Amino acid sequence: MMTDQADPATPRTLPGQEGSPVSRAGTAIVGLILVVGLSLAVLLVRPGPVAGAGETPGGPADIAASAVAVDATGRTTAVTVRVDGMSFVPSAIEVPVGDILRVTLVNTGDQRHDLAFANGASTGMVAPGAQATVDVGVIRGHTEGWCTVPGHRQMGMVLDVAVVGGPATTDSSGASGSGDMSAGHSMSGTSGHAMAGSPPVDDASAPTMAELMAFADQVPAYPAEVPPLGPATDHQYEFRVTEQVEDVTSGLTRAVWTYNGTSPGPVLHGRVGDTFRITLVNDGTMGHSVDFHAGDVSPDMPMRTIEPGQSLQYDFTARRSGIWMYHCSTMPMSSHIANGLLGAVIIEPNDLEPVDRSYVLIQSEEYLGADGQPADADKVAAMLPDVVAFNGRAFQYDAHPLAATVGERMRLWVLDAGPNVPLSFHVVGMQFDTVWSEGGYRVHHGRSTDGLTTGATGAQVLSLLPAEGGFVEFLAREPGRYAFVNHQMSLAERGAHGVLDVTG
Ligand SMILES: [Cu+2]
């Protein structure tokens, strides 16, 4: 394992060379979660002469070795950095040019972090409360370090390293040589603000509709049927967080983080007054958590982030009806949701009328990073998903339509799990005679609930912002293939589209 208390004299283990047993999924992820860019990943997993690893002082690959010759001083600058939320403190340091930089990361945060530098030197993952030291090598120019946990660099976990006291350069501009010597920027793009200046993360080009549809044909669909409620009023579940790799198309994979192996996680179902007890187990490689909107509890303990290998118990009583989102609430939440940690709890309103068929559709977004990697945090921040899906896979109900028979009354429960884009839920060729959204009926059996609108009426859309939910009902009058879509059409074309196949 990565040492929590690294002895500078001990050759350090690189992330790709860990000897501890890890799950197959973990193996796939371990190298990936520790890096931000593919180019850096190559540095980290390659067993070759990566900078700094176990070499004698003065030997590590120099940072920012530029055309300007700077002699190593033989001195070491030692710095201690701690964590405050999503920042390193200090977030900027100065190092005399030519010194070896040695950084001790004391993780005073509430989840695991690391500190990796452009030359590949890294503390490895450091658990909350632990610390680790890294020899970065001889500093000859400006550089930076950052946390490689997905999304953390974009949240601001960057350590800016400036040099001071350098010799005058022969640069014709007359630059003093104590500032940027430019070579240190080769990995990181800019200092400080990775969000604006980072190079793209080996940007996977977004899959086409045809590629997504072709792949949806090859795999079974997430079951959308909502089974009738049983007599149970006390519901107990174990939620195990996993970090896996899944196919997006036949040629493209992504890391997906799940509750119990699927995204969305299990659909929980009950009545007002039911009690739920969830045991959350973190089988992943970083901190995770869960937040159930279906309960109203103090978030402090049940929603806390737990480290890999830990578990917690989360009890709530469902006091109000609705289709409620649940999700990982570990920072940055946008990335943890975008990577798949989301799901729904359906709490039926009292006296909910029986229908012939009941389905659930949960919209979510995918922001593809490099092949096999978690979501590209820059795309998440820009709110530009590559793929939008119902129940975790684009176009899966085009390939495997939801079934209905003429004359049946249908109910579709719908949740927008986000993290970022709205859902304008529409069924082509249908009008909703009943719409229930966020706690109440808007239209009920073709009558307005406002007390003013007389005569028959209905609705064409159930509109939901992220984390909102509801249901629609309608009668299937004629046979046909009825498309259901996010009527923000560009999002439908990225996968938020399916088919209800009504047979005669
Ligand atoms: Cu998480």
C-alpha cells in the first residue's frame, strides 16, 4: 500500500505498481482515479524511470528543466500542506531555484486525497487524518501539483509552486529567470486555475446516435417495471458502492460508480409511513456517501462520507409521497452523480389509483472522459453532457421497448437525477390526462386541479429540473410505437429517448 507516513529514504511505490490485492474493478480503476490526464496516467503506470521514485537526492527528474541551466543547490525545501475543504493550505509556495522540494501532505480533510506533480511524483492516496511525504525533485521552474481524485483538481485542489532567486537569464526579454521558465507548464497548461486552462483530458469524441443505438441493441435493458407494493412496511437494504468499467458503445468504455452494481441503483418502493434502513458499504477506492431525499433527517451523520472499507447505517421514515432522488453527496457531488451514484425511492401517495402498467424512468447524464475513465470534470462543470439516458443507458428502450396493450391505463414515474440538465418529458402521440409533480396533481383524469379551468384538459409535458420527480398517466387508445423523449430535443438525440410499444 501507499505509505501513510512515508520515509523519504524508502523507495516509494507508484500507483500502478501496488502489490496489495484489489478487486478486478479496483484494478481497472486504481491507476485511473489517480490521474487527471492520460499523458500523466502513462507516466504513472509505466514501470520505467518515473521521476523521483526512490532515487537519491539530486537524482529525481528535474521539474521544469529548461534551456536555462540552473544548478542544483543540493538543498531541500520542505513544506507541509494541509487540506481545507477542496483546497490545499497553503495553495501556493515558493521554492529557491535549484532546491529539491519535499512536500508533506497532512490530510486534514474528510475524504482521501493525494498530491501529484507534473513530473509524476505523488504522495499516493492519503486517508483522512493521515499524512505522506513526497520528494518532488529539483525545482528549476514554475510548476504545480494537484489532487487526482476525479473532480478535485477542478474544485481547486491545486498547489502552485513558484521559484525564487534564480539567476538572470540570457533571455532577450530580460526576464529575471526567477519567474516562469515555461517548461513546467507542459503538463498542466496554466497555473492555478485548471478549470479554465487545462488541456482536454484526451477527449473521447462523443459517440454518435447510431453507435449508441447499436450498442443498446446488444445488451439487456434496465428493468423499468414498477412492481406492485407488497405488505412490507419496513424495508432493509445493503448498498455497496462499486467502481467499475462499463461499455458505452462497442468501442468505448467509461468508469461507472454504482450502488449495487447498476446505475441507477436499486429502485426502492414504499408507502407514506414506511421505514427504511440502508447499510452503506464503500467497496470503492475513494470516499463515497448517500443522501436520500425520501427522508428528512439531519445530514451530519447518515450522509457523511465514508472511506473505502467502511460502512454506515442510514435510517429514515418516508413521511411524504413522491419519487425522491438519492445520490452520493461526496464532493464534488456533480462528478459523483455524473459517474453514476444515483437512484430513486418511490413513495406512493395514499389511495393511489391502480393502473394496468407502471414504469419508472430516471434521467441521468454522462460526461465522457478518456476511454475507461471517470467523467471529464471540465465537461461536468460546463454542463455539457455527451450522453443523456433513461435508466442509465442511452436509447435502451428503443432497442427494448416498454410494452403496453390497447385499452390499458399507464403510469410512468419520472425522475430527473441530473446532475445538471432539465427534463421536458413528453410522449409522442399521447396527451397526459393526469400529471402529478413534486407533491401534487396538476391535472387529474382530464380535469384541472386549479378550480377555475372547466371542461376537459390535459398536459403535453411533465417538466422536471434536476432532482424533481413525478408521474404521468394516460390511456393507450391505439396500437403504435409511441416515442417518449426529453423534449429538449438535443438531449433526446443524445439518448434521452425510448419507445412505448402499444399492441392491439
Ligand atoms: Cu461518491
